[in-house]
Amino acid sequence: MNKEDRKIVLELKDIHKSFGKNHVLKGFNLKLYEGENLVIMGKSGSGKSVMVKSIVGLIQPDSGSITIKDHDIITMGQEELDFLRTEIGFLFQGSALYDSMTVRENLEFPLRRHKDKVKNFEGTEKSVTQALESVGLLHAIDLMPAELSGGMMRRVALARALILKPEIIMYDEPTAGLDPITSNEIIQLMRTIQKEYNTSSLIITHDVDCARVISNRIILLVDGINYAEGTYDELSTSSDPQTRAFFKN
């Protein structure tokens, strides 16, 4: 199926955002299709974080539009925005687990916060069990974050991102700080989750290997715009020096 025939679940149109004289986003565009893994690559300070915060409503763009599942989040009220956020799972770069909570309690936390969202789920215990089974960590359910390795913490954070069964998952540098073997395990887990849950994923990464393995499509964020877009093979073999520079080892 051509991407033109697939449902758009997230779209940014002509997004501009400045902080004083610092023009971060200068007309950035993005379409995320249902069931797609879309990778965003950009240098530090290129505006990736501003783009992500704009998507989840933490930053208001100066102009442009952002739609999630045909809902305009810029004009949305706070209560409606909070509910829509439950449709988005977020894997933070540092995992962001609560140190004082067990793995079980970390996963129960979003279920307790969004009781209206989960009233038709199988129950808290079963939801937690299923999420941990999906990342291969059911045996760690009663451990504290301090007892987990970096890779295990990332898996638990991914289980928490999945717990509300979101249609969209946003990954912020999912392999950052991990050794090559663990990074590959996380990448393969992301691929498995996409197939099992049919998630649409937006992945922010500097990891060229991650982009090569996980992406259906890549957007290069340069000077506040989507400078180049295509598959890994298309971009890595581009005749444009600035595009090719992203893929040098």
C-alpha cells in the first residue's frame, strides 16, 4: 500500500517557533502514517525537543497547525488535550522511572491517573502483567529501579509507555547510553512492538544503526525545516553532502 493510501495519525504543517531572536522551527512539516516507524534526525540544538514538546502541547507554536487523529491540538482545551495525550506513549531518554516506586507501581501509576481511559481494560494487575511480558521483564515486577540495569530500565519505561495501549509512541533517543548489544535488543523490541500492537512511532535518534534498522522513513531536521526525507537507503546514498553527512560513521 502506498503511503498516500494510509491513514495519517499525526501531522505538523508549517510549524514556526522562536524564542526571542532564536528561530528554532522555520516551517517544519511532518506526516506520520498509521503503522509507520518515522525517524527524525537532527544535530543538537536543531529543534527536535521543541518539535516534540509542541506535539504534546507543552509548547505553543507561533504559527502552523498540529493534528493528532484529526484533532487540532493547538485549539484544544486542557481537559480534551489531557485525554488525547493518553493516546500517545512516550519513552523518555533517561527512562524517567520513579525511583521510590517498584516496577509494578511505576506501571500502575498511569492506570490510576487515567481511570476513565482504562475502565474497559482487563484490570490493573493483568494490564501490568501483559505490558511486562511484552518486554520480557515479568520477573522484575517487584524490583526497584536501582536494581535494574540500563537496558532493563529502558524496557520497563517502554512497558509503561505501552500500558494505556496508545496508537502512537514517541521515542526520545531510545538507545542513548546503552552498549551495542543492549541497543540492538531495544531496537528489535521496538520492531516487535510495532508489529504486535500496530503502533505508529515517531523516533528521535542520533543512532545511525537504529535509524537504519527501525525506520520506514527518515526526516532530517536542519535549520528548522524538514531538509530531506526518504528511506535510509535513499538518504544515505544521496548526492547532497549535507544529507550524506548524517550517515557517516
